[in-house]
Amino acid sequence: MQDLPLPALLAATIILAALAWYALARRRGFATALPAALAVLFVGGWLLLDLRWTVNLGRQVRATAAQYAGKDWRESRLAAEDGPCSRSSRRPGRKCPSSRLAFSS
């Protein structure tokens, strides 16, 4: 888990950049361009978040392909995180292997 998620960091950065731009623009007399500057900052942040999402999706696709590629449905079920439980459920009278669950609030 991230200590500071990227969306929160981007929001804080955009707010600080907008305030700095507004202070500078007010001194120079072109503060009327604030909506355009905010739009540029917003779109830039959006594109950065979208790029991060796309990279994370590519990593997940590669990890999923490595785990399940070339396997039929039975082997895929056994390769999953709950594979031991799936394996024991096919045998009558067998219980799922115990595992520790951690709950947090």
C-alpha cells in the first residue's frame, strides 16, 4: 500500500501550482487567464493518472498471463490463489486446508 496515493499527491500539487500561478499572474496583470491555467493543470494530472493506470493494467495482464497461460480450466483452478482449496473440494470428505486470514479496519 502506498503511503501517499498518487491522486492525493496530484491534487495537492495542482492546488499549490494554481495558487503559485495566480500569485505570479496577479503581479504581472494577467490573472484573467486563470481558468485556462487550471484546465491545463487538471488535464495534465488526469493524463498522468491515466498513464499510471495503463501501466498497472499492463503489469497485471502480464502477471495473469504468466500464471494461467497454456493451462486448461482444471489446471487454471489449481494455479489460482485458492488452488489448494479447489484441490481438496474435488475429494469427498476432505476439508479445505487451513489458512490464516488477517482482518483490519
